[in-house]
Amino acid sequence: MSATSKVGDRARVTDLNEMQGYRPGDKGTVLRVGKLVTTGSPYYAMAMDKGEPYSPGVIFAEGEVEADV
């Protein structure tokens, strides 16, 4: 993902993902973009296409998701 990523963007999981239960290519929509207080690294809260419809979001670190264009 890039610094210009925003809420509503579509993204897919990369092969660098460490989140259990999600595989490369799984897709979702960005709910929130933020920065970790400790490192300043970006994170992405995502509503994934598969999974619980009422989930508050799955958090991915930079590199674990990429734009789905």
C-alpha cells in the first residue's frame, strides 16, 4: 500500500502476511489507515471479503497488503 491509501480502497493480502487465517490474494476494503505509535509504521484495518460480516476489522502491517488494482 502507499502513503496515499485511504478508507474505501480495495486491497489484497501479499505473501508477506503473518495474519493467521488469511492467504495471499484474499481481498478486502480499507476501513482505517493509521501509524503505530512505537515505530511510526503504517497499519491498515481491513474489512475482509471472507469472514465475519460484523468484524471490526483485521489489522495488517505495511507490506502485508497491497492495492488491488
